[in-house]
Amino acid sequence: MEAIGKHRWAIADGYIPPGSTGAGRELQSHEAACILNTGNSDAHVAITIFFKDREPAGPYRVAVNARRTLHLRFNDLHDPEPVPRGTDYAVVLESDVPIVVQHTRLDSRQAELALLSTIAYGMD
Amino acid sequence: MEAIGKHRWAIADGYIPPGSTGAGRELQSHEAACILNTGNSDAHVAITIFFKDREPAGPYRVAVNARRTLHLRFNDLHDPEPVPRGTDYAVVLESDVPIVVQHTRLDSRQAELALLSTIAYGMD
Amino acid sequence: MEAIGKHRWAIADGYIPPGSTGAGRELQSHEAACILNTGNSDAHVAITIFFKDREPAGPYRVAVNARRTLHLRFNDLHDPEPVPRGTDYAVVLESDVPIVVQHTRLDSRQAELALLSTIAYGMD
Amino acid sequence: MEAIGKHRWAIADGYIPPGSTGAGRELQSHEAACILNTGNSDAHVAITIFFKDREPAGPYRVAVNARRTLHLRFNDLHDPEPVPRGTDYAVVLESDVPIVVQHTRLDSRQAELALLSTIAYGMD
């Protein structure tokens, strides 16, 4: 399939809830950038994290293989530094091929989970 | 009414929760592509499902009649193969006429339901 | 302020939950099209409701005054006919001046509420 | 990084829930415009609040420093006047440099929280 989407995407509302009540990785509070690469070339994505009161962190580097999707949890980013919990942040993703990015958060701090999701802001 | 929308749409955050607590089909955990065809010609839609670690599945084929909406649950897709539960996936929908697609998930794994929704990413 | 937005908007995932557990109008299950008219002319909006298996209903007609917002609950539409509960539908809004439309649902069928929201699909 | 985004953004569904059940500022019912300024110049943002039945309020003025994000709670706006609770409103943000805006609400009126989020409507 043709490569669909944009080369750059922004997520303004980053926040990893600092606690969880569910059991297991699936119900752990987390925040994800869901990345779709429909094309026939692997996508190399550089991620920059912006904060309220310090210089940005990154780039974090991930690859999304051709014709694959990666639901990347920001909880899992550690290099060059972890993404802090309970802290406002924002994200820019820059890819060498077109991709589609959707932003989703699962919050299980209280006994029942809450979900939010939105298409990210895409641009070339 | 004129046919409104785009010919191709992408949903990056596909995930069918693997359990439910609500009673009946309405409160069953599910994920849907809500498709609107405002025009006067039937829409023939080919759906491709992308995964993290295997080649895409599909095409799944659905029709949305002229001047109708179809709230398609991915849970209900079986041909050429079911969409796995509890697995990250992504979706591309390709239509022969313009349509509008919105993505919605109802998660009732815990005792109270959670909802997410976003306009999908549209392009011609 | 200048009139901001688009003349036509589509919402593909219409659904009014058929029950509620909260007390009062605010916690009643409902679905709304939040309409913003930033300009200096009143907006006259014609709304068409699409269904799965019958011809569309409408037009419903609402006005949004200059420099005002209207959070229109589909529950409150009665002319030419009520919008059925527990039924999949979709919506097109057509305005004579540019407006911005956001779609929100509050679901209080179970003991705790769930929310979804997305910018609608806008076009001229 | 280059300044990413648009100069003007609209949020049509403004509503600050009038109560909370969670403990502390983090679980307090609130509504936020998450603003990302990726560029190398500070962003000066003028905010106008629209209502159902009165003239707009504002401008409220906030700054988002270069390479920073600000998750602005409408609850915290007081000058020229507080944003009323339990009241429908809408928002326009106008910036002198490109920004990205995402709209998020946390509702903790009932015992478990609910979340909604969407990219705002951007335009130049």
C-alpha cells in the first residue's frame, strides 16, 4: 500500500498518570503514540519531549517497520532519559516517511479506568 | 446530499479489549469504525488491518448504502479472518466514494465503562 | 471577531445511550454538537440525521447567534421528529456562515459516567 | 525546532464540571487547553471565551515560552473575570507564533473520573 499520512506529528497533552489500580500491564496507567506505517519502507522516527519549565528531551529513536503499527508507550522510553510521571509534557514525532499518529491515554488511578484519544496534529 | 468526506481513512489505535463486564451487546467491549455515506451512490469499502509483527490482514469488504451510516464493529469482522482480541492493530479504509469515518472504543473490562473517540485521519 | 471555521460538518458516530444513572439534566446520558459562531452574523444551521436502515430525517433547524456558542443536545431535537435512543445514527450540519463543531457524548448508563469527544469533520 | 502549528485555534465544547470527588489538584474536575510552542520565539496568546447568552469575555493573556508546553486550566483564569463553573462556553486562542492546541477535560463529579480529549480546530 502507498505510504499514508504526514512526516511530522504533534501531541500537546502529554501526561502519564502517577498511579494505577488495575492488574497487569494492560490496565496500567499509560500514554501511547499509536503509529501506523502503511508504506513499503521502514519508518525511522525521532521523538522530542517538551516540558513546562526545562529544555526539551531527546531525540528518542524508534523504528516502525514497513506495513506495521507500533503502539508506543511513553512509559517505555528510557534513552536518553525516562519520561517523568505526573508531569505535563508534549511530544513531536518526526519520521522519514509518511505515518499516521493517534494519541491515547489510559488512566487507572481510580478504581475504574478512564480513556482519552485523539488524532494527533499532522503536518509535512 | 452531495457526497461528503474523503476516499481513504486511517485509524492508528486499534485494540479490542479482551473482556467485558456489562450485560448484552450494547455494553460489550468493542471497537467501531463509524462510517457515514451522505451521497447518492453506495460506498464499497475495503478494510486492511495492520499489526505489530505480521503482514496485514484483509481486505475485508463492507458496503454502506447511499444516504446511510454503518457503525461497523471490528469484533464482527470474520472474513478473511477474525480480528484478534487484546492485540494492537491499526486500520485503513478505502472507499470508492467519499465517506466520513470516526473511531470509537467502548471498554467495559472494569465494572464501569470507558469511552474514547476521534475523527479518523482522512485523505484522498 | 472574524467568522472562524467551516460551513459544513459531519459527525459519524451518533448514539444516544438509552438509560442514565446520574441525577438531573447534567448527568443525563446525552449527545451534543457544540457549535461556536465567532462571527458577527447569526448562523442558521440545518441538521440532517442519517440512519442505518431508513432515509435521513430532517432538516432540523437551529440558530446560533453572532458571537455565541450553542451546545445542542440531540436529545432535545423534536421537529420534524425525535432522535431515537439506543440507535446508531450520524449527523451533517450545514451553516450559512462559518462555524466550528465539536461532538461530545456523556454516557451514564452504568454507575459512573463516561465521556467521549472529538472535533467533527469540517469542510466547505 | 521550527515553529509547528497554526496561529488560531477554537474549542467549541467548553464546560468546567461544578464538582469533584477526587483528592487534590490532580483529580479536581478541570478543563485545559494544552498548548505546545516548539519554536524559538515565545508565544503570546490571547484567549476569548464565548457563551450562550452574553457577549464574549476576554482577552485573557498567557505566554508560552519558546520550546515549552503549557497545560492551561481554564479553572485558573481570573483576569478579566473567572470562567464560570457548570456553564457552557467555547474558546478561541490567538497566538503571534504557530502553536498546537489540544483540549482535555477531566470530570470527577462521580466517584470515578472520566476523560475526554480532542485536537482543537486550527487555522491561520
